[in-house]
Amino acid sequence: MIFQYELKDNGLRIMVPKELDHHSSLDLREQTDMLLRTYSVKNLIFDFQNTEFMDSSGIGMMIGRCKNMEFTGGKVQAEHMNKRIQKIFLLSGLHKMIKIEEGGEEE
């Protein structure tokens, strides 16, 4: 599976798929890590605008990317989350590791 992303001003925006489950988490992790190794990224942004479902594999993928960014001094944030994804962040503790923005750059 190919994911959409945008590189801009030392930032990498990852468009999270509709369902972030075991299979898509593996693919997203591999592609994100490849991009982080290739480019000088200081801000990793996960855009949940189109995401309706996330399971424990997605949570694990997010935690791993946070740890990777800590090693390089970068930051991770999440944007455009619906109520279901916000609840998953709260229950899993991801909200303590990842800065949550209500909207995107324009807002």
C-alpha cells in the first residue's frame, strides 16, 4: 500500500489511511521510517483527516515513531482527529507522547 505524504520545511506530513490496522500499520511504519532516514525531518505530523479506525497495531506504530523522533530531537504531532481517534489517543496514553492539534497549518 502506498501512502500519501508531504515534505515541507523540515516537516513530514503523513496522511493516515482510513483504517490503521495490522497490515496498514506495517506498511506505514516501513514507509515512514524510510522517509525519516532519507530526509532531515524535525517535525512528524500524522494527519487523521480520513481515518475512521485504529487498533493496537496503529498505537504501536505511533509509539515507535515517537521514540525514533526522540533520538533525533524531533517532535511528533497529530491533527484532524475525529472523536473515535481522540478517544483511542486518550485511552492508550498517546496524548501524553504526541502533541494534538485541532486543525492543520491553515487553521
